[in-house]
Amino acid sequence: MLRNSNKFGRVSSGMEIEDYVLTATEKEAARMEKPLEKKWFDILWYSMVIFVALLGMRVIFLTVIKGSYYQGISKGNSIRNIVIKASRGRILDRTGVALVNNVPSIDVVIIPADIPADESSVAKVASELGKILGMDENELKTILLSKKSKSLNPVLLKENISQDESLILLEKRINLPGIGIEKTAIREYADGPIFAHILGYEGKIEQKEMDANASYLLTDYIGKQGIEKSYEKYLRGVNGANQMEVDSMGNTKREVGIINPKPGSDLIMSIDSELQKKLYDSMNAILEKTKTSTASAVAINPKNGEILAMVNAPSYDNNLFAKKISNADYNSLIQNPDKPLFNRAIAGEYPPGSTIKPVISVAALSEGVINESTVIDGMGGILSLGSYSFRDWKAHGPSDVRTAIAESNDIFFYTVGGGYGNIQGLGMNRMKKWYELFGLGKLTGIDIGGEVDGLIPSEQWKQEVVGERWSIGNSYHASIGQGYVSATPLQLANMTAALANGGTLYEPHLVSQIKKSNGETTTLAPEIIQSNFVSPEIMKAVREGMRKTVLEGTATPLKDMPVEIAGKTGTAQFGVGAKQEHGWLVSFAPYDDPQIAMAVLVEGAGEGFTSALPITKEVYQWYFSGRE
């Protein structure tokens, strides 16, 4: 029987209905069998394809069609770190008195990458800049052209400009591409000449210093001398930065972010600023009276090695260097025959004269050359050895060790040093051993640069350097601090401190504490070089001899003082024919509980009694009488 059906499954009218069969294409059948989730996946897939296609078209549009346009914009705008200078740490005396301050300053800098490409534009900048800063425009043009590069690191052009100059530069900056200003600070030293040799100074960094300090910029300041140099890593802070978007002219478009600077650490000195000033004033007053011009003094706390004062005359004003010293001022300093830049206290090598007789006494007693009761005849002031005569500064009677120290008996020390009669003598090798135990002939380790070690010779040294054998006469001279022996004022002050405290030699230091910007404080502990190398009995006998020096000997003007003082004068010959004399006095006080040990040197002023002693007396009178 014939069947006929339409696509809707309906049988044509007039026909008999039997079985109904639905037919479809394979594609329609597959679609009907797909789950719903699969359909959504297809939709997502096609959407992603369309998105990627559109994105690709956009990239092509931006890079190919509009590429040159946006490249020009990117060249003209960039992110720069504009340095915020960290403040340098302060330097304070032991009581908190500021010895140096930071004073705001403005520098003109060159940004090499922003210097115009063509020479005519550079010439215009140089001309405009020359009018503002009062500088030669041809010189400026040469400088600008020589600095032109791709570097964004600023290069110093002129430091410490006036406020008016900085305002004009800001107003005309649109016409001065490659030129900027940088806020910074320079040091201002209170009482500059009084503290100059201690504090030193800072100044703009030089290329050779840059080579050794890679993290610095050419516009940074750095310590050049003294404490400013030796504690540079503590005083220097960490620079911050303003992160700015700038255009091709260097104009700020917007601020991106800020990195705050970290201030440097403060230094708390061991220096007593009032004592320093008093010693400086007393010294210069004596220099005027004695018609001499060079001197030095060092005061130390015998309990821990802290330097309380360190003075040099003449001195210089370190503010000159902080503000970029002029050629005229610099030439004046270096051509001065008295060498005001020279730190005599740590770098001056002088014959110490009789100031080292207490050390020879310790050596002779410790080595058994003599005992406390040994008496040596004064020989009328002349010790004869064959055809040679060794004279005393005056005739002395028979002396034991205490009297010999008090009266500065040269014959006594010739004998115990080089030997005479039935006393063998120490000899140079043993004298050298004891001199060095008290820190002579060696660097003390003080925390500023420039120290020298002086000289304690040996028999071998003379043979190698002078080309002659050591003689007993050399030993005689060495036993009274003459001949080849030399020492610094700092060494003698430290030696005296060890005598005062009973035999502990400290490493002298100028800084006691380091205080970070967050308040954290580090106290620098005293460093002992050596101790317990002299018996208490021997040290007691020698100290009694130094006290007797004040009561009955060569320093009696110190007898009537607010506290008991012990000391030793010294007169050291120098120059051709040894016709000139340095005046020395080493001392400590109070005798029973020493708080201060001091060495005073007046160059070429004659006996220590008439030059160094008056300074010492005036300072002690002030120090122990209410400091008024």
C-alpha cells in the first residue's frame, strides 16, 4: 500500500493511516543528540576567538598605524627619581652641646640627558644661565657640552647659590633644559678653629672618592678629615626620592610615589667642649707671652681612655672648607710656616725629654736594675765616660728613684738607662720594651686618621738606618727622652693616663656613643691595649715621685691647687746643635682618684716650667674650682 507523509509527520488527507515514520538529516540528528553544556562551550569558544581577533587588530593599530605617534610621547615622558637628600648626623659633645649644625643650601645641577641636542640651543641655555649665576657663558657652554650624555644622574654645576638665584631659576626653568636645582645642606661648625682638628670637615665628593664609594652621587657631600671622615658611614644617611613623571623638558607631570630619606646617626663625643675652649684660650694666651706660635695639648680620662680635649695651635676655621674654600684662603693656610692644618697632637713627632723618666723608673725597678732604696750620686752634674762627658741640667745630690723623678736628675737616669760603675743599666733593648708597653713608638689607635707612631729606636735600627753601631751614649740620650727618641703629645698623654690609673693602657677614643635616627644607641666600650704589666708596689713608688715633683721638685707652682696633682716637667732640645728647647708638662689629678691626665707641649718656648706649666695650672684651677 502506498504511503505518503509530509515533513511534519501528517498523513495526506484521503489516505489510510497505518505506521508513522520520522526522518531527518545526519546534521540535524547530531544537533539533537548534543547535550546543553556542549552548546555553551561552543558559544564561549567562538567568543574568545572573536575577542583575540579584535585585540590583535587593536595591537596592530597601535603599533603599526599609530606607533610613531605614541613612541614620540613615550620619549618625552619618563619616570625619574628626584633625590631627597638625607640629613647628615649631628656631632655633640659629652653633655649634648652641638658642635656642628646642618644649614640648608641649594645647588645648581646639570641633568646630562636633558641637555639640548643642538649646539645653538645649548648656547642659549648658557647665556641665560650665565646672567642668573654671574658665570661666563662660554665657560658654561663648554661645561654643558662636555656633560651631555644619556645619564639622568645630576652633576654639580654650582653649590650654595642664593635664595634669589634659586627663585629665578625656578621661574625660568622652561628656558633652561638640562638645568635643575637640588636642596641639600652644608655643615656649620660652632667655634670652628677650636674644634677643627678633631671634627675635620666635609665637602663635595671628588671623582677619586666616587671610585671608592659606588653608592654616592656626584652631588653628594663626604667627610674629608677628622671625625667627619672616620665616622662617615654612620654620619651619612640614606637618600630618599620623589618618583615623578616628567616631560621632555624635565617639567613635572605628576607625582608617582615617594621614598623617605633616612637621616644619619648622631655622634656623642667624649670631648668636654668647655674644657676644650679653656685649654685653647689658655694656650693661646701663653703663646702671646712667650712669643711663640705653635703648641699642642691632650687631656684624657684615665679610667677609660676617653679624650676630654685635644687642642692645636695654630688652628684653622673648618667652615672655610665646608663652604668650598677660595684659592686665596687655601694658599694662605698651606703657605703659613706654622702649618695650621697640621694636627700636632697626633702627627707631631717630638723629643719627649724628661717626661718619660717615670717610665724609665718603672723599667729599672721592674727589671731589678735598682730598687726603691738605691741611691745614685749626682757626680756634680757631669758623668764622664772616657773622653766624653754627659751633663745634667744642674748639679744634684745623691738621689733615690722618687727624688730623681721629682728633681729630674739626668745623672740618675743616665746610670739606670745606659749603666755606669757597678750599675749595669737597662740597655736600649730593655728600654724599648718598656717604652712600648706604655704605648710609645706605636700607634695608639685613636679614631681619627693621620696618626703617626713616633720612634723608639733599637740597636739594629741605628745600624740599618744610620749605618753606625749603637753606643752607650745613645742609651744615655734615650734614657732622658733625647737622641733618636720621639713621641706625639697624644702618646705622652696616654702614657700619663696609664701611670695615673695604676698600669692600664687604653686605646684613646673621641666618640663614646652612636645614636641612630630611630633612637637606638650604641655605647662604644673602652678598649684595653694592655694591663697588669707593672706591680702595684712599683707603680706606687713612681707615682709618689710624680707627686713629689709638685711638692718639692720642678713643678711646685701646682702645689697650692684645689686638688692634689702629680706630674713631670720636660725640656727637650732640638734643632741644629740642639740650641732650641720644647717645653713639656705631663700630669694627672686628683692624685688619689685621677679623673684627668694631660700632656702640654709648647714648641720652642724653653723650659716646661715657664711655658707648659702655666697652661696646666690655669686649666686645673678652672677645672676643679667650679669651672668658672
